[in-house]
Amino acid sequence: MTADRVAADPRDIPAPITRKKPAVVEALLETEEVVAEVEPGVTFRYMTFNGQIPGPLVRTRVGDTVDLTIRNPASNTMVHNVDFHAARGPGGGAEATTVAPGEEKHLRFKVTYPGAFVYHCAVGNVDYHISAGMFGLILVEPEEGLPTVDHEFYLGQHELYTNGATGQKGHHEFDFEKMAAEDPTYVLMNGEKFALGPQGYDELVVKTTDSVRVFFAVGGPNLQSHFHPIGSVWETVYRDGALASDPDRFVQTVPVAPGSSAVTTADFRVPGNYKLVDHALSRVVRKGCLAVLRSEGPENPTLFDPQ
Amino acid sequence: MTADRVAADPRDIPAPITRKKPAVVEALLETEEVVAEVEPGVTFRYMTFNGQIPGPLVRTRVGDTVDLTIRNPASNTMVHNVDFHAARGPGGGAEATTVAPGEEKHLRFKVTYPGAFVYHCAVGNVDYHISAGMFGLILVEPEEGLPTVDHEFYLGQHELYTNGATGQKGHHEFDFEKMAAEDPTYVLMNGEKFALGPQGYDELVVKTTDSVRVFFAVGGPNLQSHFHPIGSVWETVYRDGALASDPDRFVQTVPVAPGSSAVTTADFRVPGNYKLVDHALSRVVRKGCLAVLRSEGPENPTLFDPQ
Amino acid sequence: MTADRVAADPRDIPAPITRKKPAVVEALLETEEVVAEVEPGVTFRYMTFNGQIPGPLVRTRVGDTVDLTIRNPASNTMVHNVDFHAARGPGGGAEATTVAPGEEKHLRFKVTYPGAFVYHCAVGNVDYHISAGMFGLILVEPEEGLPTVDHEFYLGQHELYTNGATGQKGHHEFDFEKMAAEDPTYVLMNGEKFALGPQGYDELVVKTTDSVRVFFAVGGPNLQSHFHPIGSVWETVYRDGALASDPDRFVQTVPVAPGSSAVTTADFRVPGNYKLVDHALSRVVRKGCLAVLRSEGPENPTLFDPQ
């Protein structure tokens, strides 16, 4: 199978939960192996949940029960499964959800603590499957919900290990030795080089008066991100996605471990383009890790006045 | 000297302190150089405190005075010493405790702040001695103690740099170039590949109704860990082992710097095996970093229900 | 141009702000490209702000307006600019401040949140310019100021990628491949190997009764630091330089992301030398990352008593 796009639309998030009682939340994860471009002219055989990186954001509330279906189409070549960091049980559900091509399985689990939790494929070569794209977030809202914002965006960073040089045209195969050495060919936001922003999918668009929340997942499999909004700071940060902790305030760069997340808010009061990056900057300049948010509105010379 | 086992028994921790007044706590560290297996068929010349990795957990209370004896047996080949992160004085005691083979020295120091503090050998090639196994924890309980739990476990992660490939049979010599490049051959829990759990020393055993505390040391010498309990989360985390800070709540993956620690609690309400890992997962799959906790009790389909 | 010294004097910090109202703070950054020694016998073509690493600490208060002049002397060879993490606007000012050799530009921006924020050059090869030395701190004090201490020191860690081996005599050229691989030749405090301390510039000198604050910047461009005072702990830590968050207490080793900072306090009650290090210790032993603070006063055997 080939796909034109694997980068998840960062706006594609279920609406905030307004109900006041627990519910059963159905979730469908379909494992899709697709060949697509990392950047123009460079192809790779991705593995994904539902054809997108990161996989769909599953939105729940503390006390809910997730009713999961995982389906591995017969057209695939590999066994897959899913480990939810929000599930309480062996493997986070990995053994219970292991599906060969053509199989489908079901798991019900209760989410009991708030947070933005990573899920990922967790078969034997777990690092390979994550590196190929199989990770996403399950959000467990606290009972009282999250403060209202004007925009919620969903981004995921991970790294890709291939047998080619960064940018080398053609098809890249996966490289296990480079992964063992933690020496990636690409470090990516939403699975593609420089895909999100005015230079590509122009979907991170806000007004200068808006408030913004970012759900940021790091799949890894190996590298910590150091998440920074160039031209702003994170006004609040729930470190490690731990929504029951006190948030930090006005954080320039938040470290996010592989297999973890951050929930951040920010605003962008001066119009223009804001680069969201891993501040290990060679990953931006040389390996593709960049999303660009565009803020629209009047100039604001009190705050920012080039002369 | 050879040893059958260097992995510390994770249950081997002094009992919680119940006294209400400061005391003098005697500690004996004996530096032991031993050849042992990293995994079956692969040997390495470890350096240890008291023959175990991590070294013995020294348990104290704020205000106590530690009366340390360090002894370097005449059968050793190297000079050793110890730097306690809980000691206030030059080198954390390193100069004062430097012992050649056949020597013994003494140091008294007062512990004045709570926390779980790393200690480690700190001679000239400090990174080599830590990588060979010379690190452990000194716990300084707050005056009021820690909340009671059903189990306390003690784990330590560090990385090994050798001139062999990971898994290559035979004796491995230390490799200084790979250490300078921060490119380890093994990343280990308690000094051996996959040693702790039902597959080896089956010592991390709890009931589904139990509460568990983990004292987790990272010796390094170079790599940060990203400590995650697969199938659960850390209910509380004292980041950096800083027991005077507010703990974080429901943290999926806690970053732990080299030369630092974390004090975490968790429970395991569904029976089965739980893997405790560095979520930089290639270190688990390809370099040996894994401990497995086993939880016993009745199934809990309200929380977790494979169908 | 050549220079005898690029290491910033760690004592060279503007006085704490005592005024109670916002002001306009003038700042002049002059980009200087200079050849200097990394260690005796090893030269490199640094890029700096004002000839020092880290660049000058710009001290402001929440609500102030910074009136920045950036000047690129005609004798330089490269285009430069500056991105302030404390500025709210595209690129943190990068586009607005881009200056070719012989050019000068001006930018006014308001600082609205407290913290210790990194600034750095941010032209196309941003990682190269930071690695060559172009980073520093802008401090935004909270309205009520910071608690009074006896000493404030200013340190910056970054890493250097060259075509030579560590310690190889002669002139080193920059190496882009080693930077892409995050495999540095040197990791440095204030831009030079082992420069600060009794063995070099003996400027970190305190009394055993003194309190000390450290403003610690990590330029990167790629590596996280794990900042530890050997023989003490950080009594308070503002993680990520986020002065509006609650500080952590008694932290042995604080992780500091590239493009971030920490604001720490400590004391040194026992006389002697205290090494300030990245606790990824091979960077200290093998790559030069060390500053040494010297504490003077009477012995303190109650706290620390070698026998």
C-alpha cells in the first residue's frame, strides 16, 4: 500500500468532554503498513495506527472504560499490538491485543488517573515498530476537564533509522544497527520532514488573540525531545503529561522523554510564523524535526518592535 | 576473583527508620573487583561496592552522622574511593576515602537534607569505575519518615562499554573510546542482562493488593534513564530523588539523570508480569535493560478485561 | 582576530534590580569571530557575542522593554542574528536582527514573564553558530526580585564539534558530520577546557558562610546537561529557569535541556574545591566540562570529618 500522507492533521482531535459521568469509549485501531514519502523523493515503509503519525488521539475522562478493537488487515505482513500507558494490566494490553495479519481482537480497560499517555505497538521488536510510526496518545481528562482554549493541536515526535543518508533520494530500508546506536537518519514531527506549516500542510493557524494547547507525544523509540516554541514560551506545562501534578509556568524548553508526553499552552500575540522544535537543533536543521504555527492579526509594537 | 552474581537483590534494603532522634549510622564499603557474567557466556571484570550492583543501600535520617569505613582488599589491582552526593565537603568525600589495595580509611559526615542520593567511586577515571559497577544509593529519610508501603525495592541502571559486540561470547575488556562516544555495549538493571524477574532471580514479587516503592539509582556514567513500569504508571514520583520537593502524580515515564535517582511508588492491581524499563527501548530490546516484577492475585476484569 | 580568552568571567553579572517600576534596558550585542585556544595548543575559530562565552547576561525585570542593538563588525565573515527566548515575536527576533558584516540593527521587545532565558544566534546553520559559541542568558527578574545571596555566578555549557581528536594539538576546523551525529569533540563550561577554577581563572571563590546563586545556561546545540556540584547539592533549583514555578529542594543533579537554563542556589560549608560538572562524567574526564569553585574558611568537622 502507498499513501500520499502519513502526517496526522494536528487539528484532528475529539472535542473536549462535557459529560459529568463515566462512559464507555469505543476506540478502533487499525494497523496499516504503508509506503510513503519522508520528504520529496525519499520513501520508507511506515507502520501506523490508522494510517497516520501519531495515531488517533483517543479522548477519555477519568473513570471511563475504553472498549478497544484492534484490527490487523490481511494485506499486512507483520504482527502488531498496542501497549496503552493508561491501561493497568500486563503489557498495558500488549499480549491481549496481539494480532496477526487478518486478525481482530478486543480489550476493555478502565482509565483511572488523568494524563496524556502514550500508546505504542509493543511486539518483540518494539523499537522498530515505534520507529516505523506506531505510537499515539490516549488523553484521560481529569473529572473537571481542562480549561477551555481556542485551539487544541496534536503533535508527535519520533526518530527514523534507515540505511540511507539523510535526504538521499530513493527508497530507504530500516537499519537496526543505527537504531541500536541511537543514531537516527531522521527526527520528525508527525512522521514527515518539515510537513506541517505554511511550507506544507498549513493547518497550525491561529489568531494573535487566541490561546493554544498542544498535546505533544514522543514516541522515540530512543531520543528525548526538548520541546520549544521559537518566539514564545510554554505558558503552562504539564511535565510528562501528568495532569494531576501542578503545571510549571513560562517554560522555554520542556524535556519530554521517549514514551512520554507534555501538555502545554501558549499564545502567539505577534503575527508571523512560529517554529515548534526539538531544541537539540541539529535535529531540526539536519534531520527534519519542525512544525510551523502561523499567527494572524495586527502588529503589536508594544511587545515586539523591529526598527 | 570470580562471582556467580553481581546483581543486588532488589529486596535487600534496611528497614524503614522508626527512631525519632539522630544517630550515628555505621557503613562499610568494601571495594571488590570480580569477574562475572553480564549474560550467559559473556564475562567482564566488574568493580563493585560489596560485590553487588548497585552497592548496598545506606539508610539514614536527616541529622544522622554516617561513620564510614572504606576498605580496599589487598587482592585488588586498583585504587578506589567514594563520593557521596549526601555528604557536604570536597569531592563528597572522594579525597578523604581514597584507598590503595590493602588500605582502609574512615570518614564521618552529617546528612542534613532528605533525599535518595547516589554514591560512586570517583578516582581519576571516575567514568570507568562507575561503568564497571561502582555506584549505589544513600537514602536520607525526612524526619517524619516515608509513608508505609508493602514492599520497597532497590534498582540501579548503568551502562557498560566493552570491546565486544553486544552478546558476543567470551571475555569483554573495557573500551574507553566507546565510553567517550557514549556508545554502550550494554545498558543494565542491577548490572546483569535481564537478570531480575521470573526469567532469572524471581525476587520482585508482590500481591495485587500491595503498594510498592522503588528506589531507583542511575549510575550512568553517561546516559539518562527514562524509567517506566510497563502496564502501570508511577503513582508518585520524587523527581531526582529530591524528597523535600512535592512529588509528581501519575507519571508514565520519569527521566532520571546519570548521577541521580528517583523515588517512586506504584501498584499492580492486575496479576501478571510488569517490565520495568528505560523507555529508550532499544536499550531494552538490544542492550539488556530490564527487570520484571510479578504481581499475584485474582483477575480484575473491571480494570482490565481481554476478551 | 585572535583572543587570549573567550571564557566569560563568571562574576560579570549586572547587579540585582532594585527599582520597583518597569524601565527601558539597553543591550548591545556585538558579534565577534575570534580564533582562540580551547585548551593549550588547540585553537578554534569561535563565534561569540561580545567576545565571551556565554555572551553577556542581560538583566531585566518583568514589564521592562529591551532596546537591543546588534552590530556585526565589517571584519567578520558571517551573517549573524539573535533569538531571545524572552522575546514574544517571530523567531524571538531572529529575522529582525539579521546583520551582515558591517551592519547594525535595532529591536525593541517587552519582557512579560519571569525566568532565565537563553538567547542565541539563529541563522540558517543555527546549530553551527551556537556550537561555535553564540549563546547567553537574558534574566527577567520577577517583580519582587530574587532573594539576596552573597554571590551570583554565571556559567554556560555547550559542545564543540571539530575535525580533530580531543586534545589533538593544532587548529581544529568545524565538523558538520560530527554535529549531525551529536558526537562532540569537546563539552565545555564557558567555552574553554577546565578554564574556571584554581587551575586557571580562579574567579569562583566564596567563603564557607556564603550563599551562592548560579545562572546556568545550556547552549547545546544538542546535548542536555546534568548539572551537579560535587560535594554539595542544589539547595533550590528553578528547573528550566522557570522562575514562576515552585523551586525544587535539595536536588543533586538537575537536567538542563539544550536551549534552556537552570537557576540554582547552594552553599559550601566545608573549605576546599567543589567541581561543577555535567554528571555525564565522560564529558568531564574526556571532553573538558568542568568549573571549580573554591570555598574558604575554617574546617567544619561536625559536617565533614576525615579521620
